[in-house]
Amino acid sequence: MQNKPTWTFAYWFIALLLLVTFQDLWRSTTQVEAVPYSEFEKALQDGRVAQVTISDQRITGQLKTPEGRKTALVANRVEPELAERLERWEVPYTRVVQSTLLRDLMSWVLPALLFFGLWVFLLRRFAGQQGMGSFMSIGKSKAKVYIQTDTGVTFADVAGVDEARQELEEVVDFLRHPLEYGRLGAHIPKGVLLVGPPGTGKTLLAKAVAGEAKVPFFSISGSEFVEMFVGVGAARVRDLFEQARARAPAIIFIDELDALGRARGAFPGLGGHDEKEQTLNQLLAEMDGFDASVGLIILAATNRPEILDPALLRAGRFDRQVLVDRPDKKGRLDILRVHVRKVKLDPALQLDEVAALTPGFTGADLANLVNEATLAATRRKADHVTLADFTVAVERIVAGLERRNRVLNPEERKTVAYHEMGHALVALALPSGDAVHKVSIIPRGIGALGYTIQRPTEDRYLMTRKELERKIAVLLGGRAAEKLVFGELSTGAADDLAKASDIARDMVSRYGMDEGLGYVALEAQRSTMLDVPAALQQSGPVLSERTRQRVDEAIRTIVMAAFEHATTVLDNNRAVLERGAQALLAQETLDERSISELKADLQRDQVDRR
């Protein structure tokens, strides 16, 4: 693409000089050469002048008979009084008339140029602050164009999302061999929408398509279409599709589609003249207006599919919706293998153990985990990255940084030790619970004075009522230990209570697990892609005061039953609780080996009681 020349002040100055030079040349060639005024007076005295023409600055006399090539004498006019005085000296004299063209021209042009330059400077500065670039290109698309392997990413760099990868490999194959796919009359979908939580690799997949397709790849964010000026977003959509059609076969990738494709009518007060709605309407029209057979395909990514306009998701536009979900254990293992290619690992390290430590982690989380583990090994001057480094990295990501400078008094340390040991013992005692990986009373993050890390034995997608009740019991194990040992409560269980209450509310309002209320949904469906707090979710169905009271009672019943269960477990294993709390106070952190010994003591006490 050729760069267009930019007009600067230097170009305008050179043009002005050329204009003045041309004017002087023209005047010198078209005007008669002036003679001294004394010579003009002598011609009058000699009777050689037939007619005189007088102007404000010049006097012209027509000769009676031509004198060579001259038919007229032109002289600069001199005042008569001055001419009479000069005649006495019999010396040739003339008047010089200075040209004021340049002065007059600059008196008009220079202020105009200064004003225009200041105007352009201010407009460019304003446009730069608003992120709009040049005003002359405000309606141009801001899409970045990648050709062939400019992105540096291929499908070999993508792991843990095998199904989504297969869908996009088919798109790439169609762009390479369109005739093979069209021999039976089929056509490739016009649009593919990548849906999934943040950090799962949607943009990475799009970059891999750019690296594999070997066709022009136009990448743009949905927020770059919309500006403060009405009509700019629609113009940019038109320009983007015109560029893509001119270079077809090509791929258009729109990241964060929800910034552009929010459902119309979501804000009735704005009517149909909202800039975002105009931009969306133009996108819908462009998607209907191009032929997929020319090889123009649209990819888009979003983590908020529930707010997209239904017109975007109908057949003929985004024909396919590909879920890019959080990876399972095998997927996490594959992703870790990609990210540790350039990392020096301990030969004894098994990545399966690291994958087991990271349930719920996305691809971006795992990339950050590998980096943090490498930094941890570097800080301790090690030659290899070990499992201990990965454990430190997991704790840093999940619980936050260690805060050893936060010194707790002895009473607070004792309370925290019994609190965390209460969590751990309830988790160890209940059947089918997640394994306890580590317990510590070292403060971390913003408000955590201690923490208990559990490691799921497998990925779970469904949970029963019994399992949810056990989960609540583990969360309340810390408060139960405090009440059992000290006979009073502290503020340390605030986060545990909030999580336990949320689980109980979901059991009653969303999962229909209360027989008294029946199998009905009393709360709106939450977004499955974003971890939005319940307080920020849209309100559900309107409930009567009596129903809300029954919901509150059911939630309280579930929570209190779980608390009583946790208290009973700890009371039955009081000796193990004491030994574990004393070990925590002495060592500050208990690893899996120490926890295994506590579990063995717990099992022996249970056998003895039987």
C-alpha cells in the first residue's frame, strides 16, 4: 500500500515563493521600461510628445514619431514643485516606485497560514487524545492486517481446546481448497463466533488461523468502531468490508463483539439513533451483503453471548458458535506442555501433578503459572523448576503474596491455627471430599490471615445436594473450631460465611433443592462466562414477601445444619484438632506429608470409637 504525500508548511512556503517570482517575471516582461523623469521633461520641451497619460504613480507620453522601437515614454511621476527645483541643477533625476506586492500578500497570507496551522495543530491534538487519529481518516477502519505468518502463531501453539481447533481448521482448509468443499454444493459458514470465559484462548485461536490460512487477516476490536461522532462506526464497518472484499479470500476477526453487538432495545430511552445501534445495523447489512463463495469469512470472539443481539446469531450470519471453555485436566496438561517448552524443568517433575493442582485455570492462568514458577526458581538460585516452585506459584495466584511483615499477636495466631485446622479436619473426615493439599497460618493477600488449599481428585461438572452440603460444612469448619475451642466467634470467617451463603442460596433459588419450595427457579440464570458477583446480576422473577421469607428460612436451615455437622465432626476428633493446631503453631505450614499423618490419626480415632 502506497503512502499518500502529506502537505506541510514547507510545501506552502515554496509555492508562495514561486508565485511571487512568477509575478515579478510577468511584470518585467509585460511593462515598458521606465525612463528618468528628467528625460521625460526634456522630451516635452523638445515637442516630441503628442499625448500624456497621468496615473497616481506613473506618467506616460505617446511620442509623435517612433524613436527606434519606442512609441511611448514612461516615467515615474515626480511632484511638480520638486521637478522645478531639480531643473535648476540640470542633473538627471527619477523616482523609484517600490513594489508592495510581497508586503501586501504576506499581510494577508501569513496571518491566514498561522491561523490555519494553529487550527490543524489543535484538531490533531484533540483527535490524538480521543484516539481518533487524523480527522481526514476518521471514517477509515482501524483493522490491523496480517498476511500469512505475520502473527507468529500457528495451531501448534494452541492446546486444550481441541474441538474449537478442529472447527477453525476446517475454515482454514476451505480457504485453501474452496473447490473441494463446493463440489457437492456446500458452502462454508459466513461467520464463526468464539464463545468462552476470559483467558481461554479465543484471540489466540484467531491468531493461529491468521498464521495458518495464508490469506489477509483483518483484526479489529469491537470498541474501535464506535466513536463520539454519530455515523463514524457505520463508516468504519463499510470501509472494513470494502478492504476485505478487495483482498478476498480474507478473514475478518472482531474481538470483544459484545462492545459492538449489544442487543438493540436494551436501553429504550436512547431510541434507534444510538451510535452503537447504527454501527450494529451496518454490520448486519454487510454480513447479508457479501457472498461466502468469494472466500470472505468473519470470526468474532465474546465472553458475554447472552447480551448479543439475536439478529447477529441467526442462520446466515454467525452460523456457528464454538465454545472455548476452561480446559479439563488433560487440556491443562497439554497447555502446560506448550508453555514449558523453553523452561528448564526438574527431570523428576510430573506435569500431571501440576495439572491436578490447577482446576478451573484457563490458558492465560496456566501461562502466568509457568512464569511465576520460573521466577520462584530463579529467586532461590535453582537450576531447574520443581513441583515446589509450581506450588508456590499456585499459592501466589490463588491466595496472594505472603505478608510475613504482618505480625499477629499470640492469641490471634492461635485463633487462626484452630480456624484453618477446622477447615482441614472437616475436609479430611467427610467422605468424597477434595484432598487437602496444604494448610498455613502465614498471612497472604489483602485480608487472608491463613489458608487451606484443597486439590480436587477429578474435574466435576455436576454436584449433588449431599456434596454441596459437605462443601458448606468445610467452609464453616473454621468457625465451628473457633466456637468449640474458644467459646466465642471472631471476624475471621467473613469470607467463609459469604461463600457458604451463596452456595445455599443457589441450592434453594436456582437448583430447586428445597422440597418445601418445590422444583422452581426463583432466581435469574447467571452468566456462565463471567464470574460476576450475584449482587451485580440482573434481578430474577418478582417474588412475594411470603416466598422471600421462606427462601431465607431455607437458606438458614441449610447453613445451620452444615455448621452443626462440622461442629460434631470436630468434637468427635478433638484430640486430632489439638495436635494439628499445635503443629501449625510450631511449623506455620503443613504440607501433604504432615496432613497425611493427621488423616491417619483421624482414621485410627474413628476405628477406636467404633
